[in-house]
Amino acid sequence: MHNELIFLAHIIIISIFTIAALKISKETLIATIALFCVLANLFVLKQINLFGFAPTASDAFSVGAILGINLLQEYFGSETAKLAIKTSFFATILYAITSQIHTIYSPAICDISCSHYNFLLQFMPRLAIASIAVTLLAQIIDRKLYEFLKNKFNNNHFIFRNFFSLVIVQLFDTILFTILGLWGIIDNLLDVIIVSFAVKIATILISVPIISIFRSKSHIKNTQK
């Protein structure tokens, strides 16, 4: 249960930092969402043992990014959510380009890390292209879907709106990114899709109630100052 406990702590930490970012300012939450997108790209190649399966270590970050966009729409409207999507897009492109610049530096004689970085970042162009395309589409779909649900339910049913939009968007994100980004890189793509989506469902079930508990109308006042 070692990894399972770490996984639970991972989700709780992401949820707490997401709501803390909202309490600080909308700009902080936008920056946090962009960071989650970069971290999801960085850790996607690491497969972990979780409940007897081998998902990637980045799923919680993907859910955190979409949940952050939902919170921006909840408190600041659709235009702010669009700004977060553009910022995440920019940050991911910057990471993709600079990661490749890093690999072409000639290492010093005393360097012991170059081969490790080169191995981890050699797939980054493909992963970055797949991630940029899929993340952008997923965030656009989520923004429109969440806006529809928010108008449909007149700002009520916060947990349902977030859960429903996150599940639909993460299903799309998981299938498309696994095929475009990981085909030929990791084994058992179908297992990765099934397990990754199950992990994301678990993340959503844990994180959405945590966010709901800690959110309040005071967040709006604090972030709008």
C-alpha cells in the first residue's frame, strides 16, 4: 500500500494547492494550472505500481489543471478560463522548446546527469506535440461544457458539475493522448488507458469534495481584491 498512500497524499496536496492558489488570486491559480500542465508532461513517462497496475505518474496533474480551469469559470467567468488555457498552452510550448535546447549542450567532463536528461527528454518533441494538441482541445471542451452546466443548473450542484465535466474531458484526454503520445513508447496501451482513466476517476472523487469543502464566497472577495 506504499504507492497507494503516496497517491492519496499526492491528490490531497494538489487539491490544497489549487484552492490555496484561488484564495491568493486568479493570477496565482492561472500560474498553478500552467505548472500542472508542464509537470504532467515531465512525469508522463514514469509508470508506477498502483493497485497492481502500471499507470503513469502524471494523471493527478491533468485532473488538477482541469479542476483549476473549472474554478476560474466558477468565480471569474469564461474569459478568465480562456486566459488560463492560453497561458498553459504558452508554458507547454516554452517547456518543449527549452527542454530540447538543454539536450544539445555539450556536457562538462565532470557531468554525470547528461545521459539521464537526454534519455528522459528524447521523446519530448512527440510528447509535447501530442500534449499541446490534446490538452488544448480538452481544456476548450471543458470550458464550454462547464459553462453549459453552470448556466443549466443556475450555479447550483457544484460537485455534480465538476464531476461530470471532469469525467467526460478526462476520458477524451486519456484516450487521445495515450494513442498520439505513447504509442510505441510504453507497453500495453489499452491497460494504460483503462488504468489511467480509473486513476483519474479516483482523483476526481477525492479532489472535488475537498475543493467543495474548502471553497466559500469569501474566496471570491479575496481573489477579486
